[in-house]
Amino acid sequence: MTTTPQSENQGSPQRLFVLKEGDSFLVADAYGDLAGQEDGLFRNDTRVLSSWRLRIADQRPALLSSAVSEDNVFFTAHLSNHPLPVLGEPGTPQGVIHIERKRLLWDGRLYERLALTNFADEPAVVPLTLAFAADFRDMFEVRGSRRAQRGEQEQAQVGEREVLLRYRGLDDQLRCSAISFSSAPAALSQDWAAFSIDLAPGEQWALYLEVGAEADQPSQARFRHAAAQARRCMRRRRRRGAQLKASGRLFQAWLDKSRADLALLTTELPTGPYPYAGIPWFSTPFGRDAVITALQTLWFDPALARGVLAYLARHQARETSSFRDSEPGKIMHETRKGEMSAVNELPFGRYYGGVDTTPLFVALAGAYARRSGDLAFIESIWEALESAIGWVEGQADEHPQGLLAYARGEDSGLINQGWKDSHDSVFHADGSTPEGPIALVEVQGYAYRAFLEMAELAQWRGDDHRASRWRGRAERLREAVERHFWQDPLRFYALALDGTGRPCRVRASNAGHLLFSGLPDAERGRQAGQQLLSRAFNSGWGIRTLVPEAARFNPMSYHNGSIWPHDMAICAAGLARYGERDGVVRLLGGLFEAAAHFGMRLPELFCGFERAPGEAPIAYPVACLPQAWAAGSVFMLLQACLGLSIDGRQAQVTVERPRLPTGIDRLQLRGLEVGETRIDLTFQRLGERTVVFSEAQAGPAPVRVRVEQ
């Protein structure tokens, strides 16, 4: 992730409520209000609504409850009135006016309905005001970046039922927010609307509002139509791929919430579905995050991987730019649509400063081809794959040890360009900062896997010569990693090598990614895996990014001792590759219990404090929530427990030494695609064993199910 300083006013996302649709998202408090801090309505990386405050008689209503619907389409807040004194008349007592605030996003617009009901025995006069503002700040400004100059806020246009707020940026783009009302306010200005509502006993009154780039005429019919469209679209995304049904109610709730969050974050692009990284700071296409999310879900939803591969192939770098850290063949790290990127105040309009995204792209392509058997699609992106692996080869050829390393091109780029990309995440055992270029241990694993996948793809295409060459490169890289990264005194792999070839002798979770790639030999893989399961790494809630003995360990930090669900899931998949099943089941159990404390929605990360009896996991204050690869982590962990692999080309499902999660006696997979055939599988606990059986198949070719106990 791209990390920048956080503003002092930012609160915990756990207290905020999120909606997203396409390139728009909304972050509001429990009342439905926007305060102009880290919240707001954002469109294309610009905050187009920074203030949105409902008041009754100049007071904030009393909060009864608030929630986002199970399908992530609606936010609803239930509110009530404080006493409403009216001069010269008996007042309206507290708690007799119910206010329902319901909203959704659709097609770049915010739709909101305010419904007031009088439950008193007497008529009531309800003075309602709605204050609003649009500061049109770039996402990076909201996150704390300072700008020497901004564009101009143009004169607002106020009509009878609408207000148009406008801003012309330094990129000469006019950005607009039109606020429209279904009923004409009693008073309307450029920053507030006032209504005086007469309610008879039992009467209900409704107001429809919309916020979009242009004014329109809000109505009940428009609200219902947008709601139906949004729900239909979300339902379609949630139903893609196989369906998972577990015997445990809470575990099923976690699966369902994770699936719903992935559907929320997935945007339908011209190239196919693409999971945006997370809300609020990363609601945009990221390369690394999307590839890992696609790997997490590949076994039950290969369509997501195809969409990710198609998008990244289309946006592959074709020129060299030190500002954007781009070189021909590199795969995009991040893209932004805001003003600061448009005028090159920041390089993130399309930024390539990730050393791992390119080999991960190739690795995903190979995994997708094997899982789906869709070699026709691989042919369509073959040129991009050749260019990507060519970049990896070129970088390795320039490195003294034949490794893949990084150094940013300019000071505006990221200092560290692996998944732990904060400025302090790579260091020597004494805490000193290493000189670049930096060769991270997990990146070598990704490159190793990329070479092997390209070799297999080349073999499928009948190119035995290049298949042999890429296998040779993989073996030379494996030997270099074992020679330079393995630390006998630690019985573990170094975090990185610095520019002089000196190892960073730090025990970090990065080595778990190396296991995921399958690079280590069996004995070293086993030794490293046992350490990842030890108390030094495992806090009881999950695997920490660092052991407590590390010089920069801080359980409250972003990367230096916190717990990242996606990181743990990759480590667990690595452990499973080296034959560890029971440890993976324990890890899944710990993360499930953490998820229960977070309302079944895992955050981007949480603090790495040791688990204490009776205490909940400690939230990281400004973690993104939801986050795609956090939502996807349960599925990678579950696959590691089940020992499940799918070969679409050979029409075969293999299950090796399956285990079910603790407390789950039965797990059903319905509609699992294997080539053109759909198959239903059931995993059932029988005493100490887990048995697997196929209940149904539908398709032109039979699928073989091979089980190894």
C-alpha cells in the first residue's frame, strides 16, 4: 500500500460506516453525518461531499441504531427527537418523532431518503435542517498531504430545489456536486437547507435527496429504481463462483460477510471484475492487492483472476520513467484519478513502484491457467507475460547475486517497494536502515514461482526450449536464495539483502511467503514453518509481521509487529505446502475468533499484542475496513486446511490430508467449476478423520476427484 502521514483528527474506521459502488464511496458516522475529517463522499479520488449534517431544532437527533445491510447496499440510521419546545405552545416530548435515514450509492450518485413519523398523540412541528459542503479535496489531501496551491472554488448556484457546488482544479477540470431535494426547502442557501414539517399524530413525511455531478429530480420512484439496480448488481457479484456452506452458524456468517465485502469492493471494469484494495484510502485498482486477492479466491472463483490479469496486462508499463518508477514490462502498482496525480504533484496517476507485482502477475497467470484450463485467454495476454518475465530476468541479470531488488527512482516514490512499504519496514538486526538496492526474501519466492509458471505455460504452448530455460532460471534463483538468505544461527531466512549483499538478519513473516512459493528445500521449509507457528510469531490471534525480539518491533505499528490477515493466510498456505495441516487449523481458529470480535469483518490489520484471556484483539486505529485481501484471507486459509487443488486442464480435483476448521463438522461446496463441468463436494468430519465425497456433477466431461488421506 502507499502510506502517507495520517491526520491528527482521524478516528477509528470501526466507528464509521461504508458504502461503495464503482469509483464512488461514502464513509459516514453512525448518525449518517459527515464531519469533514477522514469521512465524506468520494468520487474518482476526490471528496465531493465533505459535510452532511442533519439537525432537528438545531440539535443532533438521538441515535437509536445504525447498520449497513447484509448485502452492503444500504446504510440505515434510526434516530429520534430531543424535546421540541415551541414558543407559546406545549412542547413535543422526547422520543416521539422517529427519523429513518436510508441511503445507497448507484451510478455515481448518492440517494437518500429521510422519513419522519410522529408517534405522539398530538400534532408536532419539526424544524429540520441539513448543512452541507464540498471541499473537493484530493484523497491525498484528506490523508494529510500538504499542497502549496489549490484550484478555485467557484460561485455556488442555488435554485428552488437544488444547489450546485463547483471547483476548478489546477488540472483545469471542473468538479461538481449537485444537491437536489424532492420538496422545496423553506430556505435554501449554498451551505444549508431548512424545512418546517407539520406532522399530525401517526403521520409520516418523506424527503428524497440526491448528490451527483448534475442536478436531477429526486423521487420515491427514482430511489426505488436505484435500489433495485444496486441490489441486483450486488447479488450478481456475490453469486459468482462456487457457494460455500458450513455447519457452524458463526463461521458461515464470517464466510458470508467476507464474500459480501469482496462483492462490495469489486468493480466491473471493461476488462472484467477487479477488486479495489480497500476503503477509505485504497478504493482504487492496486496491482499487488488485486493479484493476492485473486489468488485467495482462485479455487472457487477463477473469473476474478481473469479480470485482474486482463486489467493489469492492459496497463503494463511500456516506457521508462523514474518519476513513476516504470520500465517496459513492469506491472502497475497503483492508479489514481485525483487532481494531485493529474498535475503530477504525486506519481500515483499510474505508478509502478512495486518490485513484487510483476512476478506475482506472472505467477497468477500460471495458477489461473492450471485452475481454469483457459489457455485461450493466456494466449490473449501472452505478449504481456513475455514482457513481464523479461523485466524480471533483466533485473536479476543486473544484480550481483542474480536476485530481484528495488530502489526508487525519485524521492516522490515509495522508499520500500514490497508489500511492507512503510518507510521503516526493512532494517538490519541492530535497527539500522540498509542501503539499497534491497532484495526482499519473499520477492525472490515470487520470481521463482513466476519462472516455473512461465515454464509450464511454455510447455503447454509447445515451446520446450524456453520452458527449459525458465526452469533453469528458477533453479539458479533457488540456489542463490538458499545460499544468501538462509541464516544457520536463526534457522530462518533473512528478511532481505541490502545493496552490499549484507543480510538483514531479522525474523519476519516475509519468509512465510517464501514457503508459499515452494522455494525452500523440505527441511528448511519445515524449520521455518515451525517458527512461524511458535509463540514468537503467533500472538494467539495470528502471525505477527515481526518477532518481539526484533529491533523495530512495535505491536501498534503498521508493519513492524502488527497482524495482517492476508499475510497470515499466505504463511498458512506456505505451511500447508510443506505438509503442515494441524497448525493451519489452529491459525484459522485464532483468526476466526478475532473476526468475531470485529463483527465478522476483518480489518486491513490489527495490533500484534499477545492474546490475553477475556480480552479482545486490539484494533489498529486507521486500518482500512473493509479491505479486499483481508476479506479474502478466510478463503485461502480454508483451502489450506482442506488441502484442495483444482486442475481444470486435466479435469481433476485433488484433496490431500483434509482438515475441517475447529467446530465445523460439515462443509459443502456447490457449483465448483472445473473446466465446463460443475461439481458439488462435501467435506464431513468422521471421528478424527475428514472424508470427502462428490454428490453431483453437471457438464460435458466427468471430473475426477482424487483424495489422499
